[in-house]
Amino acid sequence: MTAPIRFPRFFVTSPAPCPYLPGRSERKVFTELKGPHSDQLNEALGRIGFRRSQTVAYRPSCLDCQACVSVRVVADEFKPSNTQKRELKRNDDLIVTECRPWATDEQFELLSRYLGVRHPDGGMSAMDELDYADMVEHTPVTSHVTEYREPTEDGEPGRLVGACLTDRQGDGLSMIYSFYDPEHAERAGLGNFIILDHIRRAARDRLPYVYLGYWVEGSPRMQYKVRYRPLERLTREGWQRIEREEQSRLIAEATAPRDKTAGNMVGARGKDGQPVKF
């Protein structure tokens, strides 16, 4: 007799400072991913706005704020902008490899450089090799690390310049965390290229969506997610496409010049609020 699937138990964290919006607090609801049905549970929760961190699925559950909105790109309808076409062309020589979720020293060194430049005050900047190994290897679901390497003179995979921890779901790719060489003078737009490559790979594999996590209107470092068309967001009525006119306005706001110090918050926890520990 097959054992029944148990409904997961959910828990709520204590309020903590919001990593996105100054002066606000955040709270999360979470559950543990374990057992033979972890993939199915993770996928079902992903469709209602949960994200994965190691063996935990979580989503915001703030009492007085709904600023965090889950977004996903419709992969097979995606049309790159002129800027995105240039980023694809500039980096299309990179050798892309899907690796098993196994942490390497080379990946950790790249992550450390990325965090040191892009998120020096974030909680993830304190990660050591064991923390990184936990983030990558403690997964109960189908995951891989996508590596982006520059080709050597003989065309073999060379220096690692980007990586992304990715979950493969039945309806798409969920980008858990990406990082890249933040000071590569000849490869501007590496972060965008990693997203563009995931969209391209999802469409190739006939997976309808690429999940980008949470978009937070009002948080400058989350605005890059609105640049990919068409984009759907999770609402009380389910997933809905952002109308073209509204997305054009959001893109214009996201690409407008701003104070470079805006959005740098002491104690922030990485570009996607990725919690290292619960």
C-alpha cells in the first residue's frame, strides 16, 4: 500500500528588518521540503509564490505590506530588447554547462568577489565555504549549477565568469541564486545574460516559464526583473500578465538614472533576500 502524502506543516518567522524597503519589517511563512514528494511539493508551492532555500520553501507573510510580488517570464513568447540582443551577442561565446549541485572552490571564490562588490553589507557576505556548500548541496529537489566559462584558445571551457543555482520544475526553471564576475571589463551585462540564457534554455526544452523570484516595487535593486517581456506576476486572482503599457512604464523607471547609493541598506541579505539560515 502506498503511504499517503502528508500535508506540510507551515511555520511563521518572527518579524525582522525588511531587506528591501527601509523602515519596514518582514515576516515569512515556511515549510520543510523532505521525502519522496519534495519535487512535487516544491513545484506546487512555487506556483503560489514560494521560493526555495536549501530544504525550506518560504514566502513573505507580512502583516501590513504586500510589496513582494512573484514574477515569471513567459519563455516561449520572450522577445529580447535591443539592449538584451547586444548582451546576448557580447556573451554568446561563453560555454554553458549544467553541473550537478556540488559546490566547488572556484564557484565560492567567484561568489565571494561578487558579494564583495555588489552586496558588501548583505548577510550573505559573511558566508564561508561550508555555508556555500549548504546552499548548493542541501537540496531535496531536482537542481543543478549552471556554469558560464570563457573559452580557451583551443575552445575548451576556461575561466568561470558566472554561475546560477537553478531548480528544474515541470513548468519551468526557477533561478534560485546567480552570481558572476562583477568587474569583468569586457563582459558588461553578465547578470542579464544569465537570465537571458535561462529563458532561451527553457524555451528550447519547452518549459513555459522562468521564475525570477520576487519583484519589489520601490526597491531599486529589484527593478531589473521588470525588463523581460512578457512578464507575469502573481496576484490574488492567480498569475496575470503585466500589460505592455504598464511594463513599459516600469522599465523606464528602472532604467532611469538614480543615486548610486540608493537602495544600499545595512543588513540587507542579498539581491533576492536569500536567507542562509532559518
